[in-house]
Amino acid sequence: MHSISIISFCSATMLTALIVGEHTIAMPMDLNESKNKTQKIVIVGAGISGVGAARKLLKQGLTDVQIIEASSQPGGRIRGSLFGKSVVPEGAQYIHGASMKNPIFQLAKEYDLLQEIYNMSGAEWSVFTNTQKQLDHDFVEEMVNLTNFLRKQIALHSQGKGYVEVRSIGQVYVEELKKVFSNWTDDAPNFRRRKLGFLNMMTKDECLKFSSQNLNDVSLQEFSYLKAEAKALFQPSLPEDKLQAIKHMGFGTTNKIFLEYEVPFWNSSEHWIGLVWEDETPFSGLKPNLAEWWRRIFAFDVVHPVERYGHILLGWSSGKEAEFMETLSEEDLVSNITRILRQFTGKPVPRPKNAFVTKWFSNPYTRGSYSHISIDSTGDMIDTLAEPLPQEGDKGHPRKTMQILFAGEATHRSYHSTSHGALLSGWREADRLINHYSTSEEEHRQTNNMNPKEKIPKVVIIGAGIAGVAAAEKLYHQGFADVQIIEASSQPGGRIRSYPFGKSVVDEGAQYIHGASMKNPIFQLAKQNDLLQQVYNKSGTEWSVLTNTQKLLDSDFTEEMRNLASSILRRAHCLAEEKRYTQAKSLAEVYSEEVKTLLKQWTDDHVELRIQKLALLSMSMKWQCIHLATNSLGDVSVHEYREYKNIEGDDRNSPGLFPSLLQKLLEVIPEEKLLLERPVKQIQWDGNFISEDTSLYPVRVVCEDGNHILADHVIVTISLGCLKANSQSLFQPSLPKKYQHAIQNMGFGTMNKIYLEYEAPFWDENTDIIGLVWEDETPLSAQKPNLAEWWRRVPVIYVFRPPERFGHVLVGTISGKEAEFVESLSPEEIASNFTKLFRQFTGRPSLPAPKNAFVTKWFSNPYTRGSYSHISIDSTGDMIDTLAEPLPQAKEGTSSPTMQILFAGEATHRSYHSTSHGALLSGWREADRLINHYSTK
């Protein structure tokens, strides 16, 4: 018996729905049948993360799951108490992001619980001061808008430009507020005090969101029981990096104060009562003030609906004052709050007939409320805490990995402090175990574990790129036996393709791991399959940057200019908002505005130096166009780098890795389930197609050779370029308008590689990259196609390494219309033009010609029509999400099977579009969608 522990750190109705009926769920696979022992899993903590993990494990056939809870009831920080006419939530109460993209909202809809959600759109604020003034509605709205502006400024500084010594949100808030305050010099003193008092009230609100004493405690990056007991709880002790993460991550207390009245003293239209102390200012910071703890209660919510709860106000407090309130008697609470409400409203406010305070700090099993990124911690510490123990390869643990797993809101980097973050973390750890126990050959083949009363679902995957193969591999792992891949070309791989050149084989497409760390699934799989030896690991990158006037530019100078260009582009969305480039839609527009500003700062530079600076910035523009597969930065949205997320780790050159990795993924897929040279003519969906055995299927895939395949589900993984060219005729009926709009407006372009082989190198042996700078070019002129001088579009040349494996090979990259044009040139034309180019830049007229040349042809390839995607000026990140939604959508009153058409591929991954890991993750996403669909039937 192998035991594993998951440490797991919305309403009670939701939790009940998750718990009830676990053992009645049809299980799609029996992970234990092929093994003699049972995997025993113990979950410590019955909060939503622990219950969510248990539910998912039981669904997937891991039946020996035990939850241990310290308190007398499940729920953790989901807890209700009888108060007034009903039960009020002590903890989780809000859905943060009420949409189908939030798993809490999804489950609420699935369990028909949305009627419990109170929609407060149009809620009215009443804000009073301690001098009995009720603030004007327009003034309140203006100050709320100012607060939202300051929040945006904080967000901008967290993503890009910042104050050098600033580490906390509070510091940025004060610096930005000083700028605003300088514009209030003409205001009357009491009016200024009122503004500052209001902003200080909103500062308390911000502290509440972070469960912190002060915004100075919260990192610009933006534990509890575990924090207090970590050293004693684990034997042997946790590794030092985990102990440091637990010690330094932020965790604080937020408490609620419920007050019940016989009749309301507030107006029926009021939903929120704000309290502004005119003698307070955000400049002084929020220091603990236990003698006047009531000052920390900045507002009261009117609890709705009244018919259900009665006449109840809900106050909020955080920090040391929230902890102190837990020690007070009901009389102390009631008398002090009544006095304050009378002081602020100027009304004879009655005493409440009942009061109740939550006590999350003194609760020995929570020790507080929720987490934040403190000034002493980072997002990486959250990832560290989420890693299971021991790690694969840890000394003394060659096999028994994942003995201890961690879940809970504090372990979710993106959604810490939320219930949906807790739920997702529980699912994450469940998935980790499910995947761990579904890797043996026998388990892959256990098709008889599908519910025998139901037809085995038939899945067709169109496209054998990494997205399609990854989806198929995962489905086979989870017991889906009838999965068919259809590929139009003569080999699998899609945009993973190799070509014999020089002494070896070179990559036509995917070649780099973008983010070489265990947070990248490509890197993980390469390590798991012992393929990391194919990764070329060379610390440092040596540039030689030449000009068309035969100058070798200083390496520090060129690095400074490259970093400057990259910084401008990657912060373009921040700069556009910060500097009010209100009309800027593209990266080129922001880049141009910034260069104009820089030019004003370079007025004292020598003319030649200014020319070189501009030329280097122009070279960097072309380099960025290659990364984005675009003709011009004028075509790329200013929000491209806001949507695209970098993974920790450097960009690692990995020649030959991707084809090898693809073959590993293909090993589990039966040979007869991969059909090559089968271009698809049409996908007919939302129909009733009868098979030879009289089974009904909603989808028919018609191939160009006249054959057809029926399916329950089709995962479409073809490139966005092909969708742009063929989507109108490919789908019958046509895709909904929003899908068509997304396909036509999303950006997709061409990047090609040009390989050159030499008998002997003409470059320095230490050179890794050769930069080509045209001194007659400037980033202020538009990037227009120049087919007559297409070679100008090649900004850098890479030295292909290691030479012992590949020979003396250079590879240039090119994008845009010029990349399309070079596909029409012969190898001789390519070699001749590059020889002229290199002779011009090096000043060596006898520099030899390459003995061989090869150009990739992604644009003219009918099954790619280009290279990869970007967010164009006519598209948004939401369009990527739209394209990732399956069809048809579940609708009331319709009986059509859902998820007939699913979409995968790099262009369907919002955060990692354009990358191989984005493609891989999108394939897994759609496989998981089907796995979860059949595990709930």
C-alpha cells in the first residue's frame, strides 16, 4: 500500500454539493485494477481545496481517499453561522469574476445554485464623515474613479517602470498620490482633508483585499496554521526553500462584524455605508491603533436580500485591529459601533439587537484569513510551496516521489487569496496524482473501464502536430480507446519538422524551449524522457554586431540598445496607459513615440552615434517582428506582451529535441490510429449520422479522397493560417459569427529560416550571433516590404552549434512579406545574395560563398499557411479564448450533444500563443475537457 498526503490549507451549499454522492459517480477508469496494491491518499484539511481534490480523485477511480479535518465540520474557511433570519457566511462570500471562466461560478451553475447569487449592479453608496457630513454622490464617484486610477498606476509599476527602491504597493500608492495632491493646491483645506480622508478609507479597503495591516507590507509583485507549525508538523523537516517560502509569504486577518437591527436606520436604496475620517491621510500609513480599533472599520454593507436575512449590516476590518476585535465582548462591540454610527450619520442610531464577529485569527486551524505576496516574498515562493515532496531525483528517493503534496489558496500563484484559487489548487494536485498513476502500459489499454452501458466515445483529432498528438496521448492514458488522428501531410509533427542539412538534421520549425525550467511542460517532458542532452546549454551569448559601413560596434553599447528596445516593446501597454498615448493601437506607434522622446535626450550626441543608435533600434524592430511572425510592428496590438506570459528560465536552443519528443508522445498511440496524407475537405457537425452498426454520431469528417469518419468529438488543431484560408468551407454548418470574427482578425504571419553551410567558418569561434545594422535605417520610418532588397529583413545570423554535430552552419531568420518572397528563390540565389551581404558588412571581398543553402517554406506549405500567431491591432486576448471554446455551447432547451467541435493549437492559448508549449498545453486542455465530461456522466 502506497500512502500519499495532500496538505490542503462560495457558500456552504457549494461545499455540500461537492461532498454529497461521491461514490455514486460513474468512474471512467479503474486505476487499481492492473495493480495488486491500492494507492492510499490522505488529505489533511476539508476545506474546498481538500474536498475538491478528493472529489476529483474519486471520480477518476482512486477509491482509497481519506480526508482528515481538525475541526468539527468540513469547510475550512467556508463556514456559516446562524444569525438574524438565516445563516451568514463567516468566510468566503464573493465570486471574484462571475463568469464561466471561474470554476466556482461553473460549479454553481452546474449545481443550480446561481439563485443564491445577489446581483448588486447599480448599488448605491452613502458616505459619511466623522463631522456628520454626507458626501455628494458626484464627489464620491470622482474619488472612486481616482482610486481606480491609482490602482491602475500600481499595476503599471508592477509590470514595467518602477521606482528603483520601491518594493511595496503602499510606497507606489503614496508616490502617485503625491503627484495628484500637487494638483489640489487651489482646493480649500477642508476639501483637501475630505479627499485625503476618502482615499484613506479606500486604503483600508485595499488592505482588506490583501488581508494585511498596511499596504507597505504588500509586495509590488503581488500562512496561517502552516506558518506557525511548519517546523514541528513535518518529520523530517521541510526543505529550506519551503520553510523560507512559508516564513516570508504574507498571511493576515480579515474579520466580519454582523449587526442585526429591528428596523433599518438606513434608506432602503442604500447598499453601502462608507466612513471617512477627515483627520486621516494615506500619507501617514495605517499603523495599528487598538485603542481606537473602530477606525479600521471603513464601511458597512447592507446585507441583501432583506427578505432572507432581515435588517443586517456587515462591517469589515483587517490587520491587528481585526485580531483585537476577537477579544472584545459583544457589549464592547455594540456600544462602540453604535457610538461611531451616531457620530458619522448625526442620527439617533439604535443599538443592534444582536452582534457577531468572526474569529479567524484565534481559530487554531486557520490562524488568519488568506495570503498575499509580502515585500519579503515573491510569486516564485508560491510555486515553491506548490511543489510536491520529494522531488524526482532527490537523494535517497529514486522512486517514491509525491509523498507530500500541497494545495490551498496560498499555493496558487495567480489566484491566491480566493476560493477559486483554493479549488483549482485541489484539482491541480488531484490531476498530479491521476497523471502519475495513469502512466503504465496496462492502464493505457483499459478501455473496459468506461461505463459499459454507454457507447465508447469516438474522438477524431485533425492535425498531428504537438497539440493533436498531446491530446491523443492524454486521452489514451485516461482509457479513451477510440481516438483517431488525421494528418494532411506525409509525416506527423505539424510545425515540428526537420531536414537533412550539413552533417546532421536541422529544425525547420520549433527549436527553442522558451523558459527552460520545470515550469515549462516541454522541459518537463524532455527531462522525463531523458532528452535534455539534446539541449545546447551555453551560458552567455556572444554578439558581433556589424554595420553596412564595415564597423564592429562595441558589445556593451549594442547590448544596451537591444535591452532598451525590448523594454519599450514589452512594456508598450503600460507606456500607452501611463503616457496617455490614447490613439496608440500598435507596438510600432508606442515604439515610435518613445524613440522620439529618446531623440530629444540625444541632442548632445555626435551625429554618428545618433545614427548608430537609431539603426540598432531599427535592427531590434526587425528582430521583434521575427519573434512575432509579423510583417510590421504596426500590425501587432499594443497589448501583445500584456497577454503573452514568460515562463521562468532562459530561451534554450534545443536542436533535434522537438522531433524526438514528438516520437515519445506517439509511442502510446497505435500505428493504425494515425492516418497520414488525409487532407480534410469538410467537418459536418450538429447532425445525426448513422454508422454501419446503426450508432448515431453528431459529426462527420469528410476527407478529400472521399472517405469519411464519424465521431462524437472532433478536436481541430490545424493552424490559424489554414483556418483563415479555409474556415468558410471547412465547417458545415458555418462557425458562429464570433468564431469567424476571431479567426479573421487574429494575427498570423510567416517566419522562415535560412540555413547556410560553409567549408570553414569565416566568423570568430566565440561568436554566437552576428547582428547586421543598416546605418541608413531608422525606426521612425514605417516598416514597408522591400522585396528588391529582401536581405535587409535579416537582422541577425545565428551560429549553429555544436559544430562537431552540425558542421559550419549559419542560420538567419526573416519575417513578413520578404519571408514569403524568399520561398520562391533558388538555393543559388540565396547563397549569392548572402555572400554579397557578408562581404559588404565585413569588408572582406574574398569571403567565401556557402557550399549549401536551404530555406524553410512555411507560407507556401498548404497545411500551415504561415508560422505562428500574435495579437493583431484588430484582435484581443478575448478572441483567443473565443476560439478555444468548444461547439456547440450548452444551451437550455436544446438536445444537441455538446463539445462536438473542440479547438487546440498555439493560437488557442491566450498566455502562450506562438509557442510549442502553448500548443502542447492546448492539446492537454481539450483532452482534459473530454475526460472531465465523461467522468461526470
